[in-house]
Amino acid sequence: MDNARRATDGQAARWKGPAGHAWVEGQALLDGLLKPFEDLLVEAVAAEPGENVLDVGCGTGGTTLAVAERLGPAGGCVGVDISEPMITAARTRAEQANAPVSFIQADAQEHAFEPAAFDAVISRFGVMFFEDSVRAFSNLRRAARDEARLRFITWRGPAENPFMTTAERAAAPFLPELPARRPDQPGQFAFADPGRIHRILTESGWAGIDVQPVDVACTLPEKELVGYFTRFGPLGLILPETDERTRAQIVETVRAAFDTFVQGTEVRFTAACWMVGARASAASNDAAT
């Protein structure tokens, strides 16, 4: 088995297992935390009634449903995600809302989408985990019609997002096995370099590439903070395997490290992200196929 296949299988296992279940269990909290990004993305894609939109890395379906509402009954919105528990939750959510959406549990890097089926491709923090990003965006290009719009939000670098690395930095003395984040590797900050974004999209058949910084004010209830950092991110994956005494020390230390972000009953931080736009180049269609 080659390295790419092992990495893809590793992502599938991660999102089928603890990471996926954590997102399902924390759906209400994460929906509130990520709502500003959802609003930005829905506005940026400017979907028109009757269009077809693909939501990549759709998770539990919040953004998919928001876009579907804008498209109306004549449109179509499809969400795709590698995580079985998250797709199951998304389908249940859509059924409860009686929303005209559908969901695919698959790796968007290699899934055989219907060619030229979508007027727009969107993603809210869902494109940073591909093992081969050029292959992934080439596959998405095949799914898009000529001149279709691509809009996605991704993170800038860790230095600009201290809130996102506070837990692992504070826990590091207790967890020497905690994996270090590696630039350009699949993960939260894989698209921190705008030059890399340009290269990937150009090589995979997208044109008119526009990468703009966006800074988003985020809040979550202070009472949810411990649950947040113990369930999500690198710490959320390794903490359940830690002995009870060490776990208590880590939680106490990490909670204190977040004090600078706590204001009364709220936790407040600024998320430093990129809003990326592009269009499916008709000239590149043959290369993408």
C-alpha cells in the first residue's frame, strides 16, 4: 500500500471514529461557533435559485442546508464528506427540516461525481485534509460545469490563530507524543500559504483565483470551553488515551492557558482565514478530464 493510500485510509478512520463522533456530539456548539463563516460563504457563492451546488467536507450539513434554502425548491445542493457519522447526522437533520438536499459519504478526492453537474463548489474548512490536493481539485473541476464558481474558506497560519493552538501548546509538557503540525501536510493549516493555494488550483483546472484574508470574530460560552478543547483538535484525539491523573493535570493547565480569551461568560477570539474564489476554466477542461 502506498503512502497516499495509507494517508487517505487514516483520514477515513479518523473521521469515521473519534473525530467524526465528536463533531456529531458537539453539533449545536459548533454550529453556533461556525455560523459567521457559514454566512460569509453563503454570501460569497451568490447562489441563484435553480442552481446546483456541491458542498465539500459538509460535515453535519449546516452550510449545505443554508445554501439549499437560498437555492429554493428548483435548485439542488449536494453535500459530500468522508465521515460516516457526520453524513448520517446530516441526513437526519435534512429529513427533519424537509430540505431538498442530498448527501454522499465518500472521499471527494476520488469520488466519481456526475461530470459538469454543478454551478458552484463550496467548502467551509473542508478542503485542507486531502492527501493529494491537485488530484482532489481536479476531480472537483470535472464535477463543475465550465465557468462554475469555486468558493471556500480555509485557515491562515497557526501564528495568526493562537486560539487554535493554545491547547496543544499548553499540553505539550505532559504529552511528548503529541504530533507536531507540519506545514503543507493534510490538516487545519494545510492552506496557510496563499502561494500554495494558487499553485494547487492552477494545476487542477481553475482560473481567476482570488485569495483574500478575512478576520472573523468568534464566540462560545465559557461553560463550554473545557468540553471544546478536550473533544476537538489534536488534544481531543489523544486525551482519551491518557491516564486519569495526567488528564486532570492537562485539563487544569490548558484551561488556565485560555484565560486571555475569556471575557465574563464568553470566550472570544479572532479567526484568521482565507476566502478563496476561482472559476472552472473552460480552457482547462480537457486537461481536467
